Amino acid sequence: MTRSKKGLDKFIPLAYKKDTILDTVYKHFYKKEVDPVENAFGGIKVSKRKSLREEVYDSLKKSILHGKLKAGQRLIEEQLAHQVGISRTPVREAFHKLERDDLVARLPKGGFAVREFTKEDVEEIFGIRSALESYAAYLATLHITPDKIAALEKKVEESAHALKSGDDEKAVLLQTEFHDLLYKSCKSKKLIEMINNFRDYFYRYRSALLQSAHGMHESAEGHRRMIDAMKKKNPRLVERLVRKHLERGKDLILKEINEGRIAP
């Protein structure tokens, strides 16, 4: 079986299983009018310049971090490679990279499984995020221009409007975009890349934020205080505000975990 688009929409492999990881792969590579450079696990766009190994790796990583692949779910190299119609080598290399990332664990009888997150992971990654993002905010305050501050203010107002209208999902998205805009002003590409990598780990916990109206309003107020401090060119204050913002988010998530409303 090949990845050629010719006739793919007419062929359904025998290994196809509905509502499994293979189902998602099938829908990507065999559905009509699907762009073959899209991610195989959810339609996330990937670069045409990426290797097949990186494409598989990015696809699996996003699916794990976004909760599409659940803790304990098995990932079998041969099965996945056969279903997609590629060799086992890029799949094996992707699994090994995910293992180094501590996102999957090797099983005693072969294959891999998605690793379960723990409260210790939450604590550790939030600690790393706090260090990276507060430093980025400090640098951003030194470099930010009036037009960028105006763009941040617009995001805050749009988020407040979304909250008022009951569109919590949009409010979370806008608050994420606020941080994206802020950190871009730090003028450090490497720092931004590291921040984005660790922030991906908490996509699965967005529901906890959505369920806490108080937390959402507190976050919006925190953003306003950050903007005020940036206007006054006070990088130390902005740094402290970002640390406090992340500490509040961590405490909210840990509370939801401890009370059994979400899994680590």
C-alpha cells in the first residue's frame, strides 16, 4: 500500500478500526479531498519540508498533548505503519523520540503506550514555564512598542466581551493569543520556541479553566495589570505578575486533579 492519492478514497484497509488511532490515520490518508501534508491525527497542518519521521512525531505528540490519545493507549509500530502505508522506520523513530520526551513508555511485550501524567509533572512543567515566561515578559517590556501594547489591549477587550457573552472557549483562545503577542516582543526566537513547547503540555487542561469563571476573570484582570506595568516600563513588575498568573493556573489545575474532576 502506498501514499499515492490515486484511488485512496475507494480503498478501506482490513486493519481499519472505527474510533481508534488507526481510524484517525485512515480518515487522514484515505478520506476524499484530504491534503496529504496535513497532520494524520486531527488535521493539524505540517510543513512540506518536514521529514516523514517528523510528520509522524508531531502528529502523535499533538494527539497525546491534546488528549486525543489517552493515557495507557497502546501504539503498535507495525500496525500503525501498515495502516498509513509507510515503512516502519519513521514510525519507530517517532516512537523513540516520544519516549525521550517522556510522553510514551515502552511495554514489556513490545510496542509503546501513552504515558500517564502525574501531579509531579504538572508541578515540574509549571515551574519551567514560570521561569521561561516570566523572563520573556521581562524582555518584552524592554522592547515592546506602543502599537504592540494597543494590540494586547484589544485582546483583553475581546476576551472580556467573549466572557460576557458566555463564549468561554473563545475567551480562553484570546487569552492564549494575548500571551503569544506578549512573548513575541521579547525578541528571542529560541525562548519563544521553548515556551510554546511546554505550553502544549497543558492543552488537555483547558476544560478546567473553562469551568472556573472566577479563574477566567482573574486571568483577564492579571492581563490588564501586566499592560499597565508595561506602559510604565516596569519589567520587574511584569515578571512578577506573570509568575503569579502561572501560579494561579497551576493551583487551579491541581485542585481539579485532587478533587477528581480531571485526570493528571
